[in-house]
Amino acid sequence: MSATILSATTIGIEGVPVHVEADVQHGLPNFTVVGLPDAAVQESRERVRSAMRGAGFFFPRGRVTVNLAPADVKKAGPGFDLPIALALLVQTKQLPAEPCAQLMVVGELGLDASLRPVRGVLPLALVARFKGVQAFIVPQVNAQEAALVEGLTVFAPTTLPMLIAHLLGTVPLPAVTPEQRPSTQRNTESDFAQVRGQAHAKRALAVAAAGGHNILLIGPPGSGKTMLARCLPSILPELSRDEALDVTAIHSVGGVLPPDAPLQFARPFRTPHHTTSTVALIGGGSYPRPGEVSLAHHGVLYLDELPEFPRQALESLRQPLEDGVVTVARAAQTVKFPARFMLVTSQNPCPCGYRGDPKRHCTCSPGQMLRYDRRISGPLLDRIDLHIQVPRQDFATLRIDGAAAEPSASIRLRVEQARAVQRVRFQGSSLHVNAHMGARLVTKHCQVDTPSHALLQQAVDQLHLSARGYVRVLKVARTIADLAGAEKIELTHVAEALQYRPS
């Protein structure tokens, strides 16, 4: 009769329980792992063999078969090392089966029987709570992440012998208690107080932060586009606990969760290089992993030098910008990753960067400028709510001994007040900000008066606004009204929103 240990794996960002079954039969020595394992799981054979011997146990001689059930689910990663070792110890009578009956176990084994951290522990801990296990066993580095799940008893040994001593009752381990850590500190280096001039761009970024809108910054080299974008997180409110758990789960599965910060309260700010591939940006692979758009969930995705990104990668942004989710379809399975982010982009006005600059002559030919503009499709630009010109600043504005600019703290206060209004507006729904409103909510919350309606009609005719562009103007106007503390959208709010559309 085989021995079984409960473990789990991740599909997308969801945890799936896996039963690790071990069987030892007489015959020529052989160690086989079945159940759609990847290369990392296959290599667990050598790690488990060395770890068991290093811990003072004997490895069985004969035909060893390990089955990972259900067999039609792909298994990836080294997290099955520890449950495989426990299943073999139970099967060879070196460990009683009773202490392992109500456990869920994950962990990678070193050759010296030490336990190493694994990815995706938070989704696995949620599965453990759902299964009603008595205890969840994880490596010590993953302990605080697993302890985020309320009502789950977590034990975190550092070695295989330490875990065996705990299961036998000789040296019990203390249950892990969640640490009361302060929320993530903000980066004080990126503050709007350090940005000289650019009042129009700062105002647009405040509107974008208040309503979760996408924004494009256009200006010559050195005008401050990158600095403005990097200051945006300093005016965004902290994540709520539910949002923080979502972000933590995605970052854990993606392998980018810092070990000293198991719960992320600061909003993500992802800045992929312009050579990033479509799979790296959107997510995917033979064993699908979240891409940059999902790692930026509830945060900011900043694409610097937008026209330099591959066209296919940029076009793949259309679905997440509209739906807030990425669907990765493969022959064996289809995985969905959340991707509700703010898109912040920047670009030069032309290849040389000086088109329209009053002090530098543009050297680009009309053909070069046309090809440069065509690198970004119209449908993608139409999904960006605010298009902002960031001009060059003169010396009088740049002087470091000049008057200090408004700090991020005061701007963030206005942003938080506007978002508080939106939380009340969307109470009971999954929406958080105005940018996520659907057609029904736009009709309900974005009513305009007669003068505003006339201005919008004129703008649609002269600016050739698409239906999507018209709706996005209404959403931005609603956010501007929220920043002003106005209950209804007024003519000035619509006029400002129209200024942010490209001519």
C-alpha cells in the first residue's frame, strides 16, 4: 500500500491540491516520478535521495514510484521535494503515518537536508485553509507569507530532521505568528517637491492618480518625463488589505516577492525595458507565469520610450487595458491573470526628440516622423486617457534655490479624498476608480448639463473623437469633478478633460 502526503501547486495564481503518492517495490533500483512533472520536479529525485541520506535516513533500494495526482495537471517547481521525502519515509516505515495524515507540505530540499523557499506560498496557504488541514508546513523563509492566511496553523522548520522531530513529538515547533510589520515605506527620493515647473503635467498626473487613468507624456529629451512618472507612486494611496493580498499572491507566484516584506502595501511600479518580449510583458510560457502587466496589478506599469517597444507587445496591451485581465490560452489549459493597472508611458515627439522645440532644430525628415508616429497604433493611443506635452524648462525655472514646489504629501491628500468619494460611489461592486466604469455606470454617474453637452458635441466634430474617446473624456471629467469636490460634472470639468485629448 502506498503512502500519501498532501501538497499543492499553482495554476496561474490559483492553488490546486496535489496528492503525493509513494510506492516501493522489489526489483532493480529505479526512481520514477509521474503525473506531468516538469524538469524541476524530475530533478527532485536526486535532491530527495541526498537529503534523506544526509538527514540520517536510508533511501529504499528497489523500484520507487512517486505519483503526483491528479495526473492531468502539470506540476512545476521544486516545492514537491519535501512531500516526496515524507511520503518515502512513511512508506519505508521510518516515520509513522498518523502525524502526516492532516498536513499540507511544500518545500525545496537542499542536498544537506536544509529547506529552501518556494514560489506561490500564499495561494497554496489558501488551499490549505480550504482543505481544513491541521497544519501547513513551509520553509522558514516562507513562514510569514503563509501566516497571512487567517485561521491556518503554520509550522516552519529549517531542516528535514527538525520537521521529523516535530512530527514525532520529540522537539515540537512553535506555530508561526504573523508579525505586525509597518506598511512599506515610500521612496522619498521621488517627490514632486523635487520637480521644477511642469505644473500642467503635475496636474494631469494628479487627475490620473485620482481616477486610475492612463497617461502619455510627450516631450524632448531631458524635459523631466521619466522623473514625473517615477514621482507618480508618491501620490497614490496605499493598498487596502484585500488589494495587498492580491498583489502579494501575484508577486509570490512570479518570484519577485521580497523575503523581508511578506505583505505588500505599496502599490507596484513596474518599468520593463523596451526590449521586453510579448510573453514577458503579458505573461505565459509552457507553465504560464504572470507578466509585467499582472505584476503591476493595482499599481503602475511605466513604459519609457513607448515607440521603441515591439509592435506586437504593445498591441497585446489592448485586452488588459479594457478588461483588467489577461487570458493565456494553451493547448493543455487556459489561465487568467489579473491585470488592473495604470498605464503610464512617455515618448519623444520625433526620432531626434526636438520637433516643436523652440531652441533646438529638428533634423528628422517627414518620412522619419511618419514612421515614428506609426509605431504606436491608433487603437492603443485611443485607450490612453490623458496626452500631456512636457516642454523644456528654462534656467529660471530649474534653479535649485528657487521656490519649492508642492510636495507629494499634499497632492496625495487630494487624491485620497477623491478616491474616498469613488469608494462610496462604487460601494458593493468590484470597481475602485472612475477609469474602470462600464457603459451603464458612465450613463449613471457622468451626466452633463446643456453647455457641457454642446461643448462635447463640438469636440467630437472637431477632434474626431471616437466613441471610446468620448466615454473616456466623460470619465476624466468625473474625476476632475471629484477632485474639486463637485457633485455634478460642470462645464469647466469637461473643458479640462478635453484639453488632455490629442488634437
